[in-house]
Amino acid sequence: MFIPDGRPRNLDISRFHFPLNAVISGLHRITGVMLLLCLLAYLSIWNLQFIAHFDLPDSLLQTLHSIFWLSLGFHWLSGIRHLLAEHLADSRFYVKINQAVSVYGLLLIWTIYSYLLLGVIWNA
């Protein structure tokens, strides 16, 4: 196999710097997969508890609740941002949605939501 001189043979993934919008989009997809996995885990736990009368520790259920609700919150917030960015015809609003300030605002809202949610779940 011929490889021209000066061309990297193995790419170093740490050298790539993705834009903030690409990171949020990737995290949106990852949280979608996490939601699916949490729902499958909920169904499995329900099956174990209902049919086999198997009790699981409360900490396991609280961890599953935490992952589910944190993923759902981020998925909804980033999904609303994606929908607004894709389906609005006004270019001025589209530019505002894709600015870093709006992404940091989304992360701030999600952080506050996460802090309050984890307090409710783990102090119950």
C-alpha cells in the first residue's frame, strides 16, 4: 500500500477540536442511547420484581433514576435547540441559536436542573 510522504499514518484523535455545536449534537445522540438503555433496564427490573419477586438495592434504582432523568433533561433541552435551529426561517434567530452563548445557557440550565434533581432523588 502506497502512502505519500508527510501524510500521517495514524490519526491522533486528541488533535481534533470539534465546534461546541458538534459536541452538543453528539451528546444529544449519546443521551438518546442512554435513555433507551435506561428504559430497557427499567423493564428488566420490573420483570425481576414482578415475576421472580426479586428485590434490588435502593441505591441501584436511585442510580438508574438519576441517569434516566439527567439524560432526559439534556436530551429535551438540546432537542429543542436542534428543532429551533433547523426549522426557523429567520436567519438572525438561527445565528443566535448557534452562538456559543446559547449553548452555554443550555448547559447552565441543565446544570441547575441536574443539581435540583439529584437533590430530590438522593435525599428521598
